[in-house]
Amino acid sequence: MREGFEEISLDRREEYLDRLARCPEKVSDYSFGNLWGWAEEYGLSWRFGESHVWILQTKPREMFWAPVGPWTDVDWSECPCLSQGLDFIRVPERLCAILHEAMPERVTTQEARDHYDYVYNVSDLVELKGNKFHKKKNLLNQFLRTYDYEYKPLTPDCVEETLEMQRQWFSWRDPEESGALLAENQAIVRVLQHWDRIPGLMGGAVRVDGEMIAYTVAEALTPDMLVIHFEKGKPGFKGVYQAISQMFLAEAGAGYALVDREQDLGDEGLRKAKLSYNPSLFLKKCTVSVAPKA
């Protein structure tokens, strides 16, 4: 591990969130739930500086993520960490512009479309009004008519049941997809197993005849935006994904204007599905290369 870096830890969560709160733009990658869930898969570590947290990914190779903290309070052209040059991934659009303005001769950027966050109006996904949501509303109504369902928030006493549903969900997947899904499964398990130690987590579950058939896991990214980390539904229940999304946001999303449903990572099927919910905006990201200081 690089000098000064340490494993992502629950003990420094509050300290990290304080730095994140001072970021002018927040994207899903930097939510604590995302860092914690994917820490082992990506080999993530962090280093706390005077004003920023530096995040390093070591798998499959070393890559820095964007520094977390008050970006506008820094003279980036004089930053010692950048004097020898550095490459970053998952950089929010606002920081791309700040770095380029500070060091126009040293910074090159490239859009990273696969990492754009899809952001929706909570009211749109709750009400599902109009022609653009006609198919989603029909699927939701079919679910409501067909099943004797129950929706409840996820609580610590639901963790074992949720883990069992996730285990079953993973076993239903196509073995050819197992690589990416195995990584996601491990991230989900890591988050669920530490549910009671991550106070910001929230979620919901739908049950039919007493059996959990869908769940979602989320947390607040900003005071007016939620981020959905995971959402799973049992096959064979038509409209189950529309149901868990609508029911969770109708209850837990009442105090939020927006919901971030993360990125598609270049998966064509996932991109089509996310676009079908009519995002209101994208949180754009890019890769950044900072050349060494002359």
C-alpha cells in the first residue's frame, strides 16, 4: 500500500463525509456506501490530507479517483501531489473544469460516458404520469392487481432475509455473466453485513405471501438527492422492479427532489433500461491527465 494510504474504514466515515459535504458537486461514486461496498473489489484505499481525501484504486491497476473536499479553495497549480503529474478517473465535470482552468497547459480531459450518473425527478418515478411512463405505469398496475403484496422499509432485523434473497437472485443469473455479477454480489453482501454500522443507509422490501421478492438499498447523496445503490427483484413477478422503485421512492423519497440511479458502465442493456425511465439530467464525469510541472 502506498505511503500514507490506509484501508477504507467505518471508523473514519464521519470524517470522510465532512470532506464530501464540501465538494461543490457530488456523484454516486463518492458516497460512503459505494466506497465501502466496492472497496475490496477495486482495492480502494484513502489518505486524509489537510483539506482533501485522496482515493486510490489498486485493482486491476493503480488509478486515482478525484480528491474529495473543497475544490475551489485550492491553488491546484501549486499542489505538491500534482507536481510530478497524475491521472484521475471518475472525475466530476465541475472538478474537470476547475483543474483545466487552473492548469490549462498541463490538464487534458476526456469524457467518460460509461460513468455518467443518471438522475431522475423523484416525483416522476413516483407518479409515472404521461405517455413517456405509460409502459412503466402499466407494469406497476399489473403488479398491484395481481399480487397480495406488502412493502416495508429495510431495517437491521431484515438483513439475513435480504442476504438470502440476494443469494437466490445471484444463483438465478446466467453463468456467463458471473464475473461482473459476482463482484456486485460481493459488494452487496459487504454493505448488508455492516448495515447497522452505516447509519446513512436506507432501503425497502416488497413481500408476497410473506416472502421477500424485491429489495432496494440507498442513501442520501445531498440534502435533496438520494442515490440508489442496489435494486433486485425476483424473476417471475411481472412489474416487480417498477413496484419496488415506486414504493420505495413514494415513502423514503418524499423529502428529496432527485434520485441518482448511478451509471451504466457501458452495458447496453443497462443503458437502455436507465434511459427508459427518462432521466432529467446526467452527472457527467471524465478522466483527467495532469502533466508534470515544468
